[in-house]
Amino acid sequence: MKQQIFIIDTSALLSGKTFNVSDVKLITTTSVSKELNPGGADFRNFQYLKEMGLRIISASKGSINKIKNVAQETGDLNKLSEADIEILALALDLNENKNNQIFILTDDYAIQNIANYLNLKFKTMSQRGITKNFKWYYRCPGCGKQFKASIKICPICGTETKITIGQKHRIK
């Protein structure tokens, strides 16, 4: 039987939901632990999870670079924090071991979009979750020029660009 591993994102910790720690391994990254403010209920819950076996693991640089490249391609890069990128990269790393069944616990739509794009499994905590994959692009409302890269100001006419959905694909 495959070992179930839940990779916990900050949004999952902030959801206030409880985790079943008996049958699964819980893992997160250092960046996620840095996003929690000491003293609050969420931080205390995080400390409790660490006492119950939550492991903090770093993702490989190769997987981090792959996530950044994919996020650049889908247009999600500017929506992902360092912690989000590390969560996705860690899932890539751990997914290589076929004896594991990896799930990212997150309510973050950008993480879900990249995870689905890379065939990584995820579970939501408080929200429904995405039903379509998106590819984003930047469009200048002034001259209509489209850009794949994150460009804030149009180099042609100087107007501030807007992010727009380029492609939608229903999740199977």
C-alpha cells in the first residue's frame, strides 16, 4: 500500500481545519513556517503539528527552477509566493517515489493550476477547488498588444497592462 503524504501549504494551515495525523505523513517547507506569525492560533496549531510529526523539508533547486519555468509559461509566476513555489517543487521531488501518494493541501488557485498542469494531486481545505486550467497573458488595453511575460507597462504605448485569461481547459 502506498504511503500517503500531505504537503501542507500556508492556506491549509490558515483554514483552521484539523488534520488527521494518524494515517499520513505531514510535510511542509521552511518558507511556509516563516509565513506564520508566532503567538497566534495558527502558529500554535503549526507547533502542535510539528510535535505530532510534521516534517519540514527543502525542495531541490532543480524542481524549484522547473516550477518557475512552468509558472512563467502559464502566467502564474507573479501570483506565487516563495512558499508556494517550494510547496510545488517539493511535491515534484516526492512524486518521483512511486511508493508514495502525494497530495498538496491548499486552497490557493495558482498552486492548484500549476499542480494540475504537472499532474500533481491536491486537496482543498475550505474552498471547492479549480475546475479549469488557465493560461494567463498580459494585454495592453491601449494598443491591444499581447505579452506572454509579466510586463507591467506596455513598451509600445506606455499603458499599464492587464492580466487576461488566454486559455481555459476543463479538468478531467
